[in-house]
Amino acid sequence: MTAGPGGSRPWEPRSGRTVPGQPGPGGSDGPDRPFAAALNRARTEHRALVLDGASGTELERRGADVSGDLWAAALLESDPGLVTAMHVAYLDAGAEVIESISYQATVPGLVAAGNPEDRARALLARSWDLVAQAASGRRTPDGRPVLAASSIGPYGAYLADGSEYTGDYPAGVDATHLREFHAERIEVLAAAGCRLFACETIPHAAEVAALVAVMREHPEAEWWLSLSIRTDAHGGITLADGTPLCRALAVLPASGSPGGPAAVGINCCPARLVAPVLAEVRATGHAGLAYPNSGETYDAATGTWSPPDSEHAGDTPPAGPVPTDEHPAGDGTDPAGGHSTHDAVDPVGFAAAAADWVGAGAAMIGGCCRTTPAVVRALAQRT
């Protein structure tokens, strides 16, 4: 879920852009709200939906070159078949919800890589087509359709400067700028047919407000909000930009209301923060979700991952720029192409910890940095 390396790339908003959308006929968890319905069933059954895991290094393990500015999104042009194979691997492992590789794919980013604007839009739409086609016809253990979502990374992922971990956006980047930035990508994906958006690793309070505003213009769609968090000097939980978590949650519309996310939680974080965050989410009435990191520590200076060596090893989210993509997998290589000499994560141990997250209120669980299809399989077997 994190930004690739590289310098900051300024983006200028387009004035007057509108986001189309027509409301569906159902209620907040009716037939046109399959994600909300699945979350409600999971909560009733005291279990959690299983989300997929990492993508960037899973694709690299399969032979892809993800070293460019677009990371995994480069495969939308060069090898879409490999992307499909990765999606299928997570489905075969038991994922009930899978995400596209659009975390760092934006129209301006694809244009900067040399694509004409119409081609950039087509490639972005292809990210949805690939994940939707992979999920088509697949069923969960209880016979319901697997759900596909488009990954919507933060503005910091587009900047590729690690600011999804700090919320330190350039001067002048306000809610209006962020709203227009996200509206463009969501407009393209909605036109392609996407009805579920995974807005993830969001570090900034203004960006939360911007996403609510954009999704309010898409009443036909569902979305979830997953935040980038840290702890302050007093042990309090904040967004990466320093906004207290309770304050960020307080302004969210209720699930089922215009602009309201179907679920709220965190990703790309240390596992020890999951339970306290879920407690705050639970108090708002929103369904909770969590997909933390494997527990390893990333060293940006050496480009390597280290295994946990203490009770809180890996507690600090990687500081940017962190060269990973979407939910970077643990497959024996680090996201930048270097190698580790240990297994990235113990799937059974990760799944055992996830059982506690379900008890704390998570209605969907998965993995972020350095998790694998094996982790997803363990989660599916445990839930």
C-alpha cells in the first residue's frame, strides 16, 4: 500500500470536473450494496471477511519488473495476464474480497510515464477489468459472489515521497485540490463499472474529507476507508498528519448515508495498534477492518526487511519513500528487489493474531506489507 521511490510530482487540479453517478434502488445493505450486506453477515456470524494480501512482490516473484515509477501498475500495459494470475492466487487462497493494482495508478501518473491521456484512462479502467474478471463467477464458502474493489491510494502515493506515512503534503494542497485529484480517478473507474472502492493508507484529515465529498457524488457505489496512523508522544493514536483519530472518525457520515463508508479501519501499520483503533471505530457504529503489516521492520537506507527481534519489532510503519505497492507481499524479496534470508511472516501466527482483531470488532481482515497468499489461506481457514 505504499509509495514507490522517486521525487515529488506536482499535480494541478482541473476546475469544473464533475463526477457522474446514479443512485441504486436498494437500501444501505440491499442488493445494490453487496459489500455492506457481506459485512453485516460477517458481524452477525462473529467472523470477518477475508481480504487479499500483497501484490507488488507477488508479481515480482512471478518475474515482473516493478522497479519503475508505476510499480505494479506498469503491468497493466506490459503483462496483464500476470496480474490476473496474481488475483487468482489470492482467490484460490480463500480471499473473499480482492483489490485491483490501481493503488499508485492515476491519470497524471500514467501520463507522466509517457501515455497520452486517453491511453492513461484506458489503462486505469483496465485495472478494474482485470480484477472484476478474475472475481467473476467465483464464490465464497457460503456460496456468495466474491467481491472486487478498486484500490485508491492517497495523494502521497502519487507523490512517491513517503508522505502517506507523514501526511506532510506540499503547501497549497487542500481539501479542494485533493477532492479533484481523487474525483478524476474514481470517475474513470466508476465509468468502467467499479462499485466498490478501497480508499486506503489515507494519512491526512483533509484527504478524508475530500474522499467523503467524492463518494457522496457516487451514491451507486460503496467504499471503505483505511487510515495511515501513528502514535503521538503521549501514546494517543492519530492520523499520520497528527489529527487525533477520534476527531477524524467523528466527522465521518454514518454507513449507508450519503458519502458514508461501509467500513473504517487501518492498514500498513503494526499489528499491536489494531485492537485500540478498532475500539474507537466500534464506538462510531462503523464496521471495522484491519490489514496490518507482517511485523517486520523496513530499513529505507539499505532497502531490506528485518525479522521481528523484540516484542514491538515492526511497530513503526515504514518511513518513506518506501518502495512497495498495494499490499506488498512477503515472498523472500524486499519491495525494491533486494533479498531477505528469512520467511517474511508466519501465516499461522498472523492468523492467530487476526482472531483477536475479529473479537475487537473487525468485520474484514487481510494483510498489508510483506503478507502472502499463504497468510490469506491461513486467515480463510481460521475465520
